[in-house]
Amino acid sequence: MNNDYPFNNAPADVTARPQQMRQRDDQSVNPVGPMQTMQQAQQRQAAGKACPYCGAINEPEAMFCAQCGQPINKTTCPHCGAEVDPDADFCEVCHHYIKKDVCSYCGAHLKGDEAYCPECGSPRGGMVCPTCNTLNDFAFCKKCGTALTAEAKQMVKELQKNPDYQELMEIVRDYSQLENALPYNNERDMVREQMSMQLRERVLTLLAKDQGVAQPVIPPVESNRMTKEELNQLKAVKMKMLSSILEKLAVPQMTSPVKARNYAMASKPQGVRLAWVCNWKHAMHSSPCGCAKPHLGGKWVILGQNSTEEIKDDK
């Protein structure tokens, strides 16, 4: 028996010894332990800004999260003191435009003390709509949609050349006629209309014979009236067509809230009740003039009957 190794597993210990020595050497080179690593991470978190949306830590001077792109800091409205995001140009609490260095009509840069925009010439104090006398901070009237500036009027003219917009207006006209149509309430209404047509034909025939026409031909009159069920079905089809085109004309994401707001207002068809749904909060507004971040995109949607309570910024 070999007495050089007192235990049978001595060779294994000899081979393990260099590994233990390497572990001690590594610890001497990098003495940072788990506690110190945690402290360093906490120090980095304390120095940076945590995103309120996703929790990612950002640089102290960051205004937007590098992870999700949401604003980190909040600013206050100069009119009412409510919290607003740094990229918002409108306060949804007091309904005031809050950017002093950006023209609310055309988006041009301002120094902050001009009475009129040097780019579009619009007054800083607001513009009265000649149609409904509403005071507006934007290029389109927030109440009736009238274009108030030369740039806004030109934008409407350019958009009217768009085939999708032309189709939209044609469907809106058809829908408006359906809205004003008088349906049959019962069978008696249908009988009365038939009797009225027969009476018309007899009267016109007698008048023609009095004028010497032996066999007068009276052109028939086609009735556009229909039952309530038929009318509602046809209106539903037109509404579906309207919704499809409004999807095509939806406002994409833009860098300028002013430009996005103007494009949305220029594409709004008249003659049908609509609301603006923004991509920021997915809230329903009467128009993008009441949205703080229209540059995130949005679209017009058709309103049904008695649905004004869904609009959040009418008051």
C-alpha cells in the first residue's frame, strides 16, 4: 500500500486544488461581490429617470423613454396649471393652445413675443370664424370646420383632387339624402302615394287633350320612398362605405401636431355627424382641435344617433 496518499481519493483532490486556487485568484482580481453590484445598480437607477409607462431607466436629462418612446417628464399648462406631456401643444383641461414658440395655424417657429406669425400672418390672440363667429386658435374652425387661413383653404382644394376624397363626398351626399328621406310608415301611406300618382296622370291627360293632343303620353314619376326597414338597410350600407374610406384618409403619425391637425380638419366631410378618435388615448373628440397629440395619428368615425355623450371635449 502506497503511503504517499493517506486517502484513496487523494489524486482527485490534487487535481481539484488548481481550480480552487484559480477561483481565489479571480476573486482577488475582481473583488466586487453581489452586494456591491446591487448597490451600483441602485445608484444608476437613482441617477437616471424611470419611465412611468414601461419602467426602463433613462438618462437624467432624457425627455422621452429610450425603450418605449413615451414622455418621461411632465410640464404644466401656463393657463390652468394642469399636467401636460412635453410634446403636447394643447391643454385638454382648459382647452388652450400652450406652445408659445410654435404658430398654432401653420406650425412655424416663433420667438414667442410676435403679435402675428411671420410665416402665415395669423394673429396670436385667435381668429374669429366668419361663418359661426367662434374664436379659434387653429387654421380650421373647431365648431363648423371652416378653413380660416390661406394655407388651410389651399389644403382643402388640394385634398378635393384626391379620388378617395371625391368618392367620400359622393357617398356623404347619398347618405344625406337618405337621412332626409320620408319612409312609408304603413300600407296606407303606400296606397295614398299610388292614388296621388294616378290623379296626377288623369289631370295631365285631360290638360293635354284640351290642348288638342289626341293620345297624350304622360311620363311616369318614379318614387324614391321605401319602408323604414329598407331605408335603414340602405343607410347601413352607406355608413359601411363611409367608414372604409375614412380609414383610407386616416391621419398617420407626423412630427408636427399643427400639420396633423390641419390635415385632419381638411379631410373632414361636411353633411354627416363625425367624431375624431385619436391614437394617443383612443379618446373621442369632436375634432382634432380638442386633442393634445394629433400628431400621433387618428381618424374620423361616424356617430350614430344620440351619441354626443361619448365626445369628451364639447364643453
